[in-house]
Amino acid sequence: MSVVARAVRAGYGDGDVLRGVDLELRSGEVLGVIGPNGAGKSSLVRVFTRLLPLREGHVEVDGVPLARIARRSLARQVAVVPQSAELPSGFRVEELVAMGRAPHIGLLGAPTAADAEAVEAALRETDTERLRRRAASELSGGERQRVLLARALAQRPRYLLLDEPTNHLDLRYQLEVLAFLRREVARGVGAMVVLHDLNLAAGGCDRLAVLDRGRVAALGAPSDVLTAPLVSKVYGAEVEIHTLDARPLVVPRLPRG
């Protein structure tokens, strides 16, 4: 079971952002997507959710072409935590999280006990239970991010796509997000997470895909991907790579003088 992209080309206007991307997100893994600004990381998430049309190539979800999957069915299989999103005003947190159940309930359906259970579990696992009565307008940036994560979890998807989910979060919650992903992966979910922090990616991901100018520059285990020559080439910055608990640790060489 996997989400597969083959020879994907996509972009905006007259320009391509993704230029022949081959990638597979497998069930039961955390796949980290890293790379400099403008490399195409967020665009890849948009392709997987059909928000950015393909110009060439194809994407399949569990063997079914993405183009043939109805939008509601896709929403039951794939949940997204966007990079930054405005939460609709006038709703409390528990109502916002319950919106994640919409693909399962439909327009005229009524929530069931299973829906309520999914919402409660999402609130509990993202530490947003204490916020359930708060209005969206009262939340901090970090709280909003965790509510978005809870809404995605309430969908009970087979695949989670997270676009820089640790933005606005302090160190504790960054680590908790990755711990949350590890729990979901242990249940068989496939998670693709876009990250800027290379050490967070190295410590929390099973495999890393390095995007560079719309192409996959490297793909594999963190220890295989995060080498000094590759990181320096892709990011244009000199680094040293050390090892901590069998994981690479990226240390930038600060300019002197």
C-alpha cells in the first residue's frame, strides 16, 4: 500500500516547479521531504491532493490513479496538515476538529458514536483537549497548528501529508509532533512530512527525499542522504556531519571574520 509519483511534472503559469519527480510514500513509514526554499516541497503535497494539476507523469494511491478517485473518497484516504491555514471563525476547537469527519459523514448525514470517538481521540493525542471550548480567534500560532493536526487525525486517513507542521511550535511540541507521527506509523499509516530542520528530519524520519530545484537529488535512509557534500551542494552552505545515536547530526560551519 503506497502513494506513488512517477515522472511528475507540475508548476504554475509558464514555469515548472516539479521536474520529473519519482517518489513513493509507503504505509508504515515516515517519509521526510527536505530541501531549500523553492525546491518544490509544498508543491509536491499539492500534487498528492490534486490541488496542483499534473503536466506530465502520474500519481497512484494504493494502485488507483489519482485522477480517478472521487474527491470525497480521496479525503477519506489522505489527510493534510497545511503549512499555514486560517481556521474558520465562529467555531470552537472541538467543532473544528470534528470537521475532519466530514468525508465520512457526508452533507446530510449525522455524526455517529464512531465519529465522536475519532474526534475525542484526536483531541487527546494532540494535547488539545484543554482547548476544546476555545474559539479559533483565541488560539496562538502553535495552538492553531496542533488543532490542524487534530483535524487531520480525526479523518482517520491511511496517509498523512504534513507541510512544515512544526512551524510556530516550540521544541517540546516539535518533538511531540514527531512522536505522534511515530505512533500513527506504528498503526500502519504512511506519513509524508515536509521539514526545514535537517536534524529533526534525521531523528524522526525513516527515509528522506531531498528536493533540489524540482528534482529528487537523493532518497534513502537519513544516514545515506545527509552527507556533507550533498547538503553543501543543495543548500549552498558548508556543514559538518556527525553521528548521534546512529543518526546524522548536521552542524553548519559558521563564517568567521
